[in-house]
Amino acid sequence: MRYPQGGGLTPERQAFRERIRLEAAERFAVGASNVEVAKDLRVSVRSVQRWRRAWRDAGAEGLRSAGPVSRPKLSEALFAVLEQEGAKGPVAHGWPDQTWTLARIKTLIGRRFHKSMTLSAIAQMLHRHGFSHQVPARRAIERNEGAVAGWVKETWPQVEGPWRRSTPGCASKTRPASR
């Protein structure tokens, strides 16, 4: 099962789901119906039907977890090294500015670990480890926050003008002069 966050089941959750499937197998053995098993275990009847087919074909072993669908490209140790390299900043790795992009992270992974990953896989991996995409505000170094706040308070209302008409308007789409 995949989630929008890009993760998947944690090992603890995977073990929990396996225990539920094995409990369902015990109930199949005593002759419980699909609806009873689904209600007792708080799962869908469709899932119980799938489990019963797997149990009929391969027994309780058919309901055991097969483990993660795929091994992660970067182990936890390699991801820790990637974090250390990322903390040095893009300039330390030869890029002209201090912005990390997925393409730059992909290049860094290729250079450092000799592995190739897609941009979406990198985004999912980063999200799984708690990173989020952030776009820095582009502001001039010389920016004076006090002057900007004063301009917004005093000058902008005069430039913007009033929002409402001072005289009553007309709901008609035709011009008053053409009537």
C-alpha cells in the first residue's frame, strides 16, 4: 500500500498487518464466513476474500508478508552521508548559488555514491526522511524592512485608490447613456 506522502508501510505496521492476516487464517480454519472475519478484524470483505484465496492456495504461509517491495537505493548510512554532504551547501559542491534542486541532489548522489535515481524517487526519499520543498524568498541584500513596511502603510493606500464607488452603481450590463 502506498501513501501520498511517498512512504509505504513502516516495518511495525507491516508486522501488524501480517498478524491480522494470520489471525484471519485461524478463523478460516474453524469455518468463519468472510463477513464475520471482516467485521471482527475491522477490514473490508474484499480483503478477506483475497486472503481466503491465498490461504486456500498456499495455507498460512501464503498470508505472510513478503517484506518491502524493493530495497531503498540509499541505505540509512548512505542517507546520513548525503545529509552531511547537503549540509555543506551547493557552493561547496561546485554550483554557483545556495539552492538545492532535485537535479543537483541527483548529480551529488551519482558523484558520491555512483548510483542513479529518478527525480521522483529522490523527492519521495527526501519526503520520507522529513524534508520538504521550499522556495526561498528572493530578496535584495540591501532591502530595508522598515522602509518597506512604511511604504506599504502610507504610500500604497494612496496609489491603490478606493475599492468601492462613491456613487451608487447600476446592475445593468448596458451603459446608462445608451438606455
